[in-house]
Amino acid sequence: MPMTQAHFHDLKDAGVLVTGGGSGIGASLVEAFAMQGAKVAFIDIAEEPSLALVRRLSATAPHPVHFFKTDLSDIPAIGRTVEAAASATGGLKVLVNNAAWDDRHDIDTVTEAYWDANQAVNLKQMFFTIQAALPHLRKAKD
């Protein structure tokens, strides 16, 4: 039986930003939003898979997909990147905070420096990405 895909008309031409969009679940989210006709931008630190995703989607997505290489532990860079993504997509209606660092460690090997680096990617950046995107999301609500 052929698979059918739901189509969400409210995503057509909507600006979407996905963090950690270059591979895995994030890449699937980027592709799904793009296929809905959204104007998608994504942030990732991994350049090679991100550029490959952009190349692959350029053949089928209704709008160009924009990749921004950014280290999400760099808070000022998050603000600049969110502004660039909003500009590239004509505003932001959707933010998906997907980025994470799932690096498993034995509890006995976790140092304070490791803990801080882990939290910078898995927690801290989520707040500051929301904070940077909020003016755009509020504007889209109007």
C-alpha cells in the first residue's frame, strides 16, 4: 500500500529554523518542513553532512534550504545566526530546538569541564536560541 503524507498548508512559505539540522532527526525535520513548502534554515556545526543535505534538497524542495554553520555554545553567534536565518527565510514562524550532544560517559569519568561543555550544548543554547528567535516568532503570530 503506498504511503501518503499529510500536507499542512499553514507551513507553506513559513519561516522555519531547526538547530542541529545537519544529520539524524534534525535532517529529517529539515527535509519534512522543506517538503511542506516551508522556507527552512538550519544550524549545525558539522559542515559536510549539512552541505550534502542542502545539495540533496535543492533538487526537490520548493524553496532553497539555508545552512548556517554555528557553534551553539557561542551565545553571541547564536544571535547573529538567528538574525541571518530570519532574513534568509523572510521571518520565523517555527523554531525547533533539536541540537544536542549525546556523548555517553561513565559517571566516574565526568569532569566539571566536560559537564559545562555538555550543558552548553544540551541546555544553555536552547534558552538563548529561543531568546534570539522570540521577536521573530512574536511578529509571525500577529
